[in-house]
Amino acid sequence: MGRLRKSVSSIVVIGALVAGCGGETALDGPTIYANQCARCHGSEGQGGSGPALDSGGRLTGWEEAEIREVIRRGVRGTAMPGFQGLSELQVDNLVLYLKQLP
């Protein structure tokens, strides 16, 4: 009985750790945008010191892969830095958010 209880407890702990890790790394697109992008690109993508990213802005017609590349590497010769510290999931969430800006 003691072994079974330890096994069940281990499974519960591992499940909690996995769920917790996912929550920390899988920030949603709007949160990532607010924390990393809004200062330069405006709170709703309307532009500021950086170009507009909303439907009339710079990303119009861009493929998702192109947007991912800019997020990862930045744009040489501009103030746009690369964000290598974001996970693939975070970049995907950010790209989805950017593509739906009005």
C-alpha cells in the first residue's frame, strides 16, 4: 500500500510541475505584446517610435514565418531588437496576436 501511495503522489507532483511550467512559458500573445512590443509599436499596434503593426501597418501581407524571423532576429540598422529569449510557443502566440490586430 505504501508503494502505491508514493507512486500516486509522484504522478500528482509531476503533473503539477508540468502544468506549472506550461503556464509560465506559454504567455498569451496580448501579454507578450504588452510586455515586449507596446512601448515602441503602441498599445494596439498603431505605431509610436516603431512602425504600426495593425492592419494598415508594416505587417500587412507578411507571412507568419517572416514575422517569426523578425521577432527572433530583430531588424539590423533599426531599434528593433531580436527576442531570442522567447520560447517557440511564445513567438507563435505573439505572431497569432499580431496577425489579428485590427
